[in-house]
Amino acid sequence: MAGFALATLAPAALIAAAALQGAVWVAAALGWMTVLTYLLDRVIAAFGNVGDAEFPVADSLSVVLALVHLALLPLAIAGVAGATGLSVPARIGLFLAAGLFFGQVSNSNAHELIHRGGRGLTRLGALVYVTLLHGQHVSGHRLVHHRCVATPDDPATARAGEGFWAYLPRAWWGEFREGLRAETALRARGTARGVHPYAAYLAGAAIFLAGSAQAFGPAGLAAHLALAAYAQLQLMLSDYVQHYGLTRDRRADGRYEPVGPGHSWDAPQAFSGLVMLHAPRHADHHLHPARPYPGLRLAPATTPTLPRSLPLMATLALVPPLWRRVMDPRLARWQQRQAPGTGS
């Protein structure tokens, strides 16, 4: 677990120092989330799986990271808004570094928490998403994405040939709508009670935005909105990249085949995997959603694999022609490999 702790907590400390001191700390925080991660991905050997004995520690780290997020977000908002006296270049650098942290570490950790099963951990993960104004992801991800992944019924699954900028509004609104529909259906059937989660998502987002505006003025409100949008963009990029073009076959009875290892793109790079709590080991997560992140496995012989790390492929996805040039031939080769009669 030491690797996960170092990869996730060290940049949080650098970002906190950057928000208060600027200067070299901004460069260090941004460098950790970009250049250092890229370089370490290139030189570190594949990270070995952790045994079952480590799983309770994994939950403890997730709780710590959630609490760190709740403290770091207002500090980053203050720094980006200018309340801590940073120069304009330092504020821009802080925005980029903090946004990368919230998009890659906080999102991945909240994702882990909402799958843990315990009510307290799930609510803590939902709270992290609400601070990033994306509470609906809790419902859309758990109730829709995992059930419908790699089918036309899943808004988060990108279609072959679909560019990211066309995917983004379709997937964001589709997740909001389908998550709302699924939560409402649970209540109509009497299988869920209490306050509708969407009321909590929307009210919570409004409260946090009001708090930022009250504490740091209009600049604080703008900083919060911008950081949340940046973090959400990275989450949507992650969904886009990890499911691009992969589909489940429909059987004669109209049902889709079960989710298998071939329905998510994996990224095996070591250090970026630590930063994102093994979220890039995505195929095994879909096969075993309740498996804690240290136990997620790679199976390159049976899963499609991205040519570069998840952060690099997400950056490439921002330019759809380049993305299609790299990924469409790779997708075609994978589909051919899976076709009946190919010996796969």
C-alpha cells in the first residue's frame, strides 16, 4: 500500500503548498501530475498485486484521500481565486495541478468508495462527487453503467468512430437522465426509501457553490465551477477511453451476452495506475466491481490494451482525428480477433 499512498498523498501535499506559497511548489505539483508520472510509467516495472491482507488498509487510504480532498478543494479554490495572494501564472499552474488531482485521484477514489458496499463509505464517495458537482455519477455509474456497459443502453460507452466532443454532451446528459430514471424506478417499486439521491446531489452542489461564493466572492464561485468542470472532463474522458467501440453481442433471446474481459480497455502502466488506484485495470473492475483496488488484475491475453497510459490516451482523445488514427485500427484488430472462426 505504500506505493498507492506515496503516489496519491504526495501530490496533495504539493498542491496544498502551492496554494499557499506558489512559486516552486506550483511547478512541483504540476510536474508530479504530468512529467514525473509519465517518466515513472516508463521506468517502473509492472506493479505486483497486493494480497487480501492489505484490503482493510486500502479502505483506510480511501477514507484518508476523501478527507484530504474535502480539505484540499477549498484551499485550491482560494488559491485559484487569488485569495492566497498568488500571481496570475501561479494561479493558472495551481488550477492545472489541482484539476488533474481532482480529476485523476479524487474521482478514482470516490469511484472506489461507492463500490465498497458499506453505507458510510458509499456516502463519503458520493460527497466527494457532490463537491465536484457530479453527484449523479454515483447513480448513473452503479445503476446504469455497470449493468448496461458495452451496449447502446449505456450513455457512458463511446461508439466506434464517435469523437470525444460529440460523446461528451451525449454521455453527460445521458448519465444524468438514466441515473435519475433508475433511482426513481427503485422508489416506485418500494426497493429504496428516503430522500431521493438527486435531491441530495443538487442541493449539495448548490450548498458547496454558495460556500465558495460566500468565502471567496465571485472569483471563488468561478474557481469552483472551473475546477469541477475540469475534474468532470477527466472523468468523462476516462469513460470514453476505457470503453471506446467495445460492444457486447446480442443473443437470440434478445439479451446481451454477460460482461467479459473484452469489454473494457486496460492500461497496464505502473505509476499512473497507482495514482488512479488501479482504475486503469478496468476490465477486472467490471468483472468484479466489489474487488478492492489493490486486488485488481491485468490479463493482457484476454483484454484489449491501450497503447499508452490512460492520462496520455485521454489527452489524445481531445483531438478526435488523432484519436481515431491510433485507436480505430486497434479496435478493428481486436474485433477481428474476437470474431467467430478466428481461433480466438
